[in-house]
Amino acid sequence: MTGTSLFHEQTARQRIAALVDPRSFAEMLPPPERLTSPYLAQLGIPVSFDDGVVIGKAKLGGKEIYIAAQVGQFVGGAVGEIHGAKLTGLFKAAARDQVPCVLIIESGGVRLHEGSAGEIAIAETMRAIFECRAKKVPTIAVIATDIGAYGGIGILSTCCDFRVMTEHGRLGISGPIVIEKWMGKKAYDSANRALVWKTSGGKTKYLLGDADALVHDSADAIRDAVAKLLGKSSAITLTSVKTRQKELEKRLKRFGDTADPDAVWKAMGVRDIAGASLASGPEFAAMAKRGK
Amino acid sequence: MEKFAKAFPSKPLKTTAGKPWALAGVVGSGNLEVLVERGSRPSDAMDCHVETSIPGYKASWLAALADFAHHYPAGGTKVTINDQGAPPVLVTLRLRQAYDHLTKGEK
Amino acid sequence: MTTAKTALRRLNKAQRLERVGKLARGKFVSPDNVPQLLKRIIEPGDILCLEGDNQKQADFLANQLATLDKKDLHDIHLVMSCITLPAHIELFKKGMIRQVDFCYAGPQGTAVADLVKAKKFPVGAIHTYNELYARYYIDLTPRVALIAAAQADRKGNLFLAANTEDTPAIVEPTAFSDGIVFAQVNEIVDKLPRIDIPADQVDFVVEAPYPMHLQALFTRDPAAITDVQVLMAMVALRGIYEKYEVQSLNHGVGFNTAAIELLLPTYGERLGLKGKICKYWMVNPLPTMIPAIESGWVESVFAVGGEVGMERYTAARSDVFFTGRDGSFHSNRAMGQLAGHYAIDMFIGASLQIDINGNSSTVSKNRITGFGGAPNMGCQPTGRRHPTKAWLKAGAEANPGPGSPPGRKLVVQMVETFQAGRVPTFVEELDAAEPSIRKALHGVTPVMIYGDDVTHIVTEEGIANLAACRSIAERQAAIRAVAGYTPVGLKRKKRETEELRRRGIVQMPEDVGVRPSEASRSLLATQDIKGLVRWSNGLYDPPSQFVDW
């Protein structure tokens, strides 16, 4: 007796189970191992058996993959020492075994309580991602919740080959409140949820080419998108970085002075702003002319 | 933080097959995670370990856990809980979900 | 003699109007002249009615009133539905108020409690809505009423748009007793969409520099509904709605009842209940009802007020909502409360505190809120004579005596055993019974719904059927049985609970066919506000704080 199961409403474990082939997921360092954060315990903050990230091996459409899912409810999905080590290890294993790696992101970045360890772990994970890419092992980030991908994890997500997003997902570096704090409420009102999603939400990220797929908020849709991207990977080269830099410069020149996110949508070919705002991910993708 | 442990009399688990452990819930504000594992001794007790961020509610915790052990055959299990201020009803609900997963092998 | 006496009150009104002089051009007053005009039309000792309820506020007039001083205005007997604005509190701080009679003080509950402690809150009584409106016709008839409307035309006719709310209940007793009616309007136009208050009953009109304050009170974001609330909603649907075949009803504003509304098109449909329950509603246009309306569950909805953002939707669904000839939504609080009192099978709502006898209240020493619409609907109307299935069934269970009505309205309290922050909902004694509060209220404990009127309490533990209890002791045992792990609940005796359960007075979720592990948000017709907009085919315009697209 279940109704619709929205991906963004599921727990990390449910998301993995719903995404991969039935009963194919084998968790690494599962809860009974009790690898919990010693720092949080010292500070009197509740710990979690998986330190906020579930990792393991599974099959997707019969193909072997490594997969991780962050737990956004647990200290904002932030990366501490153990959480980070699990991520690093997973991507290193992916590079070693030449098995694609999927990361279901839900994280504000580094965990303040164990900052240095988190920073280092994120950097090491990025290095492992580059190692994957050098070997053309596909790396895919899924960003499907409002906790989204921010801070170091926002950057990390852009190191992957592809990003699959939903309309609920958000991608950025500084969070809305931080931007407001530095730039003032006039420049960026973090309480204006429509503005926040129009600047960092999945639709805008897809329009600008930061997300490679914009899909329904369901495990089926995300699985299809991931499956399509699993076969492809490209190495990061000096040329590819330079090309990307040029694209970003062009974007800055085009939209740098724009204060109105609707103007960006219009310039990117969206005609019916109200309709597009309300549209689902794939409807939006169909309505919009996609650009870089 | 408050920590306590207590074993409650409970009829032994019916099945010996199925998963060795099951987890329900997440640690987050007003929420908790419950880990239930097989193979604990004695087989006629539910061995509970609770760590909670809100001290002072031991009586209702113990009453909720005792009721669960009374209503369901959970003897021979070890129950470990990380809590961030969940209301008692969630304790019962998550316990029940973890127990269902453990005994029925659901996801 | 009689004619002379009649003339006195009329003469007094004429004198006040004369004092206004050039401050008004006919009925029309410029915003700058409002404080001066108020000084001239209000006299010391007046009963002054300030329009404001939990949604709509004559806030411009209230703010202007608050700029006056005690020397301008004093010994005022203030009568009003809701003390909601900082400006209202200001009147007390300035010592202008001789007595106040009101219903509700939601957002100012803490400020009112402070005023009570400082002995600056000379309260007559905390009323229920219709009780206060009734007194406007008896012993609390306003001399001056400051009201709010959407539009006025050049003659002074008023259009109230979706938020009619209290206005007619205030204007009629005032206008027909030589009182003065002063309206703030959002705009003055040549032609009104429809006339809700005739110019004949209006003395002054000001076009306020800002639109009246409207609180989005009934918007509940489905994203905030929890699995536990879904569980309770399932239990209520099976154990009460289905059991009694509840056809006409009122819902409170909480997330519990929002969960029920969102389960109708999914869980309710699967239970085969469509067409059998929930057809006639006395409730504000709740956005969470959109899926049930769109799925064809609802025959009609009458409302005490509007809801921000529901204007286009309610106009489009005039087959369900009451609308004017212009096609737009119409509400009326006095009539709605009357309907909710006499003509519904069930009232279901939440409360902050319930005592061991089933009395509920939201008042505590540090927060004096009062009552919303609950007490008029959450009580037994012994003036009722017409039977319905639900009314007779509930009546039979209550085992009526030879001198009591054969039926009963279902009055259901639906609460989680703990509030946020692990504050227990169930208590041995209400905070409202605190001696200082009782003293301020002349010996009355501000009870929202009396235990004798409650037929059922629903918690996540199950249902207690209080109407079926045969003694006070039994009622207390039934309440303890569903009070969970609160101190009140921990005092229950296992054997007593089992006996009540055997007799069907206490029912656990399993007893009404609900498996707790099935309870999941995924059962809701939609999980977020955006989903409601999609259900409405884009006709619902949620307030910006709910919009993330």
C-alpha cells in the first residue's frame, strides 16, 4: 500500500536500494562495524553508525558499480574524517578495479567539528576522482535534494564526469545564507526560496550546462539517466580545462551583471517563465533550449 | 548526552534465517537510528543500548522498550539506538521497522 | 419620553459627525486626517470595536489609533475578535483601555500574558466567536467600529472580497444602533465587483496607504507532515470517518488534519470511502483540500474566511465553494460558526494540552492565546433536532438518558502525545487552571473544549472513545491508555487498558485495520506545495514564503 515514492524523500539506504538491481547491494563498513566519529562523541553530539555515508558495491542494469549515498539529515551530510575516508576509499577502489562510481550527494561540505580532516578527505577524494577519469572510469554525481551539493562537495561534484539533477536538487559553493551575509540582503535574499532555486536549483544548472541531465524525482528516472551515462568517461586534460575556462568566462560576460535570474532563463531560450517554473524536470528540459 | 543499557525479557526470535542485522531511521533532529542485530545472549532477552542527546527521559525510554519486548518476540537481539531527540512514538515506529526488516528480510 | 430617549443616542451620533467637520469630504477621509478624526468620533467610555481576527486586520486604523495618547482617548471598552497586532498591545500599554472583551490573541499571546502579569489587561472574558458577536447585539454593542474592506465605491459601498470574515457581524449591530462605522479600504473604485456592505451602513472610508494585513493561516506545507501524522490520519479515517460515515465536518488548521485531507484521494479511495464520507465541509479554503476536491470527493465548502492564494482556485471551483455574482469567493465567520455548531457531523482538531478529564486548552501562564473557531464547533449543540447517520450512531454509543438528545456530534481531539521539544500534551491539570489566570478571568478557567463535549481522542497510540465511557474513572483510564509515554500515560494499568480495549473503548491502530509500518508520507496525494499547485492546474498561488520555484 504505497503511493508515489519520491527520491528526495527517501533515506540514503532506500535510495541505493531503489536505484540498483534488486538485492545487489553489498554494503562496505556496515553499521554493525560501528565506525562512528570520535570527534562528535567528544563534543556530546549524537553519532551515527555510518558517519553519514553509506558505501558499497552493487549492480546497475547488470553492470558492476561502486555507489555511495550521503545522509543529509545527519549533520547536514557534512564530511568528517570517517565519512571522508569512506568516500576516498570508494573512489580509489573504483580507479583500481576500473568500476564506475556513482555518488548520491546530499552535503553542505566539510563538517565544522572536524574541519581539517574533512578538507583533506575531500581533496583526496577529488584526487581519486581524477584518477578514475584518467583511466576513463565513469564517475557520476546525483544531486536530488534541497540539501544539495555545497562547499567542498559542490566542487567535488563538478570533478565528476557527469551530474544528474532533479528540480529539487541544488548545486553551489557558498550556501544562500553565507552569500547574503557577505553581499547583503539586497543583493541576495536567502529567505526568497524562489530566488535561491532559480540561481542554484537543478533547472538553472541544467540550462547552464552544469548538470548533464534533469530528470523526475524518482529512482526509476535517475536510474535511467545514470545508466545512459555509465558508459562514457573522459580524462581531464589541459585542453579540456582551458575549454571549460573559456565557457565560464563567456558565461560571466553574458550574465555577470544580471540581477534577475528570469533574465538568464529568457536568454537561454525559456519563453514561458511561469510555466517553466512549475514544470517538472523533464518537461522543463523539453521547454528549454539547452546551452553552454 | 545520556547513555543507558538494559535487557528486557522477550520471547526468542521466531526465525533464525534472514538478515544478521537491520537498521531503521537516521540520526537527525527529532529522529533516531535503530540497529537490531541477531546472535545476542541470552535468547530470551532483548538487550538494549541507548545513547540520547536529550537527558532526563529514561523512564519513558524504558517503558517504550519494555512494551516492545513484551509485544514482539525479540529475544536474542541486540538493539542499539543513536537518538537526537525523537519522540517515543518514533522509537516504537523505527524499532518496528527495523524488526520487520530483520525478520522478513525486506529492504 | 420614549422619543426623546431614542433621539438622545441619535443626537449623540449627530454631534460626533458634526465635530468631524472638514476632516472628511462626505464619507471620505484622507489618511493624514485619520488620527484627528478618530479623536473626534470616539468618546471616553465608548465601546469600541476594532476589526481583526486571526487572518484579516484593520491594521491601518489600529496603527493610527495607537498614535493617540491617553489624554485624547481613555476609558475605552475594547471589543474585538483577535488581539493580533503590536498596535493593539500599545493601546493597553498607554492605559487607554478600561476593559477588553475578546476571543483570541495568537501572535500576541506572550505580550498579553505580560500585560496580565503587569495588571494592565482589564479583561471581561475570553469569548468564543459567536458568543462575542451575540453580545454585540445584547450588552456589548459598539458605539464605533473600525473595520477593513477590500474596496469601496464613490458612495461608500464596500466589497469584502474573499475575506468577509467578521465584518457583517460587526457592522450590523453598530449601524443599526446609531453607532459609527469607519472602514479602511485597499482602494476606492468606480464600480465594485459586488456589494457586500451597503453604503447606508458606512459612515467613513479611508483609502489606506497599504493593503490590509492578511495572514496566510491555513496554508500547511505537505512537506512538513510526518510519518507519525500519517499514521494518526489513517487511524482516524478508519476508526472514526469510516465507522460513523461522517458526511459533514470541520477540520482544524493543524498538520494532522492536513494529512487526512491528503490521504482521501489515495488511502481513502482504496478503502472505497469516496462518496460515503467528507462531502460537506465548513472549513476555510485549505490548500491541502485541493487534491480531494479535484478527485471529486467534495460537494460543498462554506468558510469563515478566505485563504491567501486560493482566490483563483475557489473562483474556478464555484461548484464547490460559495461565490458571489461576480464569481469570487465569499466567506462569513458568524454564519460559518453557526453552521459548524448545528449542521455538521464532526469537528476534529488539535490542542496543546489535554487534561486527565479531557478538557483542552492552549493557554498557559506565559502565553494567553484564547480560542479560535474550535469551541463553537467542538461542542454539543443541544438545540439540534435533525438526524444524520453519524449523529445517531454516536448518540446511541453515548447511551442517552430519558432527558437527553438521541444523537451526538462527534467532537474529536487529534494530538500527538508529545509536542515539539518533548513537552507532554497530556497533563494531570491544565496550565490554564493556574490561579493567577483564573483570577484575571473572574474565576473562569479558559478551557477550549470541555471534556464532556469530547467524544474521541486520537493519538499515535490509538483512539479513546470517551463518549462510550460509563464513569469518570473509566474516561480517565481511557485517556491514560492513549497518552503514550507521557507521565499521564505511564500511570495506566495494563489490565484496565486491556479491558477497555476488549470493550472497544480503546482501539489500537491494529484494531481498526491499520498497520503502523505502512504509515508513510508516500501515501499522501502530494508531498509538497508545488504538488498542490499542480493538482490545482496552476490556479493556486501560494504565498511567496512557500514558493521554491
